[in-house]
Amino acid sequence: MKPANSTLALPLVPQPRFIQTSTEPKPAFVLNAANVASADPQTAQLAAKLLTSHTGTEVTANRDSTARTIDLVLEEEGANYTAESYRLQVDTDAVTLSAGSEQGLQRGLATLAQLVANDAQSRVVVPLVTIEDSPRYPWRGLSLDVARSFYTVEEVERVIDMLWLYKFNRLHLHLTDDQGWRLEIPGWEALTEVSGNTAGEGGTPGFYSTEDFARIQDYAQARGIVVVPEIDMPGHTNAATHAYGELNPTGQPTPAYAGTKVGFSMLHPELPATEKFLQGVIGSVAAQTRGPYLHFGGDEALDMNQDNYRILVERIDQIIRENGKQPVAWQEAAAADLTPPIFYQFWDPRLDTDDLAQAVNHGAQIIISIATRTYFDMKYDASTPYGQDWAGYVSLEDAYAWDPARVIPGVDEADIAGVEAAIWTEKIQDFTALSYQLLPRLAATAEVGWAPTDSRNADDFFTRLGSHRQRWSRQGWDWHPSLGLNGANDLPSQG
Ligand code: TNX
């Protein structure tokens, strides 16, 4: 095994840890009509479906035949295989993919899907390689704001397809904000009956029923992705206070809000309805959530007094734990210095980071979502038709050329759970705009979270990513034409 390097020129993103290409003059593995075999028939079925969809040639599952085989082997997790590591061996007659978990198999399948090329006879072939791979960070996510503008279950599934291809393992759904409430909460019907019908100006209203939310989680889970629901509290709460007047000191509902201001809304610790609301909503979301995490927001409660903020953050944190989930919150909640396990999500480089540096000394883990590198509602440059620019323009190179361990003084590699991109939807209101803002930058975040910084190189990354544009177009994903350094769109297309 030798370390991956650019001379291999395999179009893999993120870059795997070790790649060995075969020097023997043997033919490549032909993927057309190959058959996936696995001890778990459902795993094989899904793998065949994913390979078919992402390679453009039909791959079958569980067929009892002599066809070329892709063997999926689930080993014991342990010394040889960590949570998401995998080993992929491609020979002329067989592909063997082994991992210590279903998630590891999904990561290896994404690699296999990216390896394909067309040969001279227009067959879809996989070069003979051995790859051993594992991620730098256990948390690699995308936060999607479905509150300002709603995205349907089918659209969210398409986003999950992108996440799968780039080995992400978290989909954070920002389900509530001032402009709308997007998840059905049985017993609190007005949240969705009233605030499911509101959105940001020009945005789409809507909400997920409990069944819809289960479907999204099924789709994600099968692909090795954990859904992290966010109910933003104690600020960003106008959708709730608009649906239930009892959450306000006046007893009257607040008006619907469709603008882009932040920081004006809040919950009130002294009102009896607030405790009922917290228990009802957190209890229901926890019960609906398969994954171990519940994100409670905690950001930008700008008009709230700090005592009330802390009282509510501490109470919310407690109720989340009583419901068996681990709390996740935006960086502002570090002011409350909550007990581990706790994840704080760093986003605003304008804010003081002392609380975060202190929190990691008490065992907190940090998710890096620094706006200048990972906020993909930011424009690429002045000509981008969508999005905003409060954190500046974020080019593909900005999204790529940085190290999460060097972002916050006093927050080092061991304190970092991982990285998460975010896309806010005040100005990104349909799937075309969404995918244009995500691609190609999402691929950069993927490599930042997966591959060690010293193994990364921007030119090499741009070269590997070049051929992916054809994949995106084949999937019907719009993308920004800015590959290459300094925005040049001059890469040869391949495969
Ligand atoms: C800041 S990031 C926000 C969001 C906005 C976003 C727009 C964060 C925790 N809060 O409410 O949508 O900027 O880029």
C-alpha cells in the first residue's frame, strides 16, 4: 500500500487514505450486468440500485448466476475495521468490498460508483485497484434549512443522494424558525396547521407528517446517514408563538413573519405554557427520531435577556437528555456550559470563541461550520444569482483550502467531532438553486471532513472533481461552473 497521490488520477472525492493500482496487464472489471451478492439480501438490493443509478449501467442483485460478482462482506467491527472504514478490492472477475458496519459498506459503494469509466467498447469498467479507507472525522454533515423554504420528501431524498456520493453521514434538518414550522407534532397540531402554511418571502410553505419524517429517515439510514432534527429554541421561535398565543406574555399570537431579520423572537421561561410546549415538542421529536441526536438551535436569541436564555437552554438540554437523546446546539449555547456529551456547532467567526475553548476543556465536542468556508447560501462571487453575502463570497477554493483544527484557538483535533456545511434558504427557494449552491462546494466539505489536511491538495482535488460534473448533470443536479483554481472552468472531461 502506498499513500494516495495525484499521479494515480482516479476521480475519487473524497480522496481515500490508501490506493494501490494494479500494474499487471489484466483487463478491468466490467460492471455491465454484474451481480451484487451479500449475506443480507436488502443490502445487496440497495447496493445494486445505487450502483445502477450512479453509474448508468444496470447492476443486479442476488442473482444466482455465474455473472461477475460484487461481494459485500460484513466483518466484525474492531481492530481491522472502525465505524466507517472499508476495504475495496477490484479484480478482473470479482469485486470484494468489506467493512465492519453497514455504514462502512455504504462508504465503499460510493467509492466503487465513482471509480467507473467507459472503455473503448463503451462498456462501464472499474480499474483494478485495492483501496483501504477511513474518515478523519466521525461527523460529516449538511444542515438544510427547510423552514424558510420547504423542500419536499423527494427533494430531501435527492439531497441525501448527493450526501451519499460524497460519504457524508449526517443530515441536519433545520425544521423550525421564525418563518415556518415543518414537522408534525401530535398534540400540537397548530404548529403545522398554522405555521406549516407560512414561509419566508417567496419561499414555499409545507410540512412533514410523522410518516414523511419516518420516510426521510429510512432513506437516509439505508445509506448510512443519520438525520439530526433541529427545533430552534429559545430564539428563532416566531412560528411557534404565531401558532400558540399562550407562549406569549400577551396571550395573543404574534403575527406571521416572512422577512429575513433574525433575533427578535423568543420563548418565556415564566409562562406555564412554555414548559408544556418544551416537554410536548421535545418528547415528540425525540420519539420520532431514530438517531441519537437532537439539535435545539440556541442561536441568535438577540433580544432575550441572558438570564432567561440560560434558564431555557439548561431546561431544554435537560428535557432532551430525559428523552434519551444527546443535545447539539449552535455555538451561542456554550455560554450555558452544558455537561457532556454535548456538541456545539461553530458558525460565526464574528463571535467570541472563549466559551468554546472553555467548553472543550469540560469535554464538549465541536462541529465546525464556519460561515466563510461552509455556508453555501453564500454566493460564489458577485455574479451568483442566488443566496447572500454577509460572510463574503465563498468560492470552491475557499470551501476547500482550510483545516478544521486551525479555526478556533484552543480547539484542537481531539475536540472536533467534524465538519458540517449549511445551506439557509431565505434566498434559495427551489431544488435547482439548492443544488447549484451545493455543487461543487459540497464535495470540498466532504474532502475536508474525510481526508487529513496534509494529504490534501487543491489542484489535485480540482482535477479529480472535474469528471463529476457529468455525473451531476446525469442526476439532474444543477451545478456552478467554477471548477478549477480562481474560478476557471477549464478541466478536461473524462469517463
Ligand atoms: C445565520 S447560522 C443564521 C441563520 C440565517 C443565516 C443566513 C445561524 C445559526 N443562524 O438564521 O439563516 O445566518 O446565512
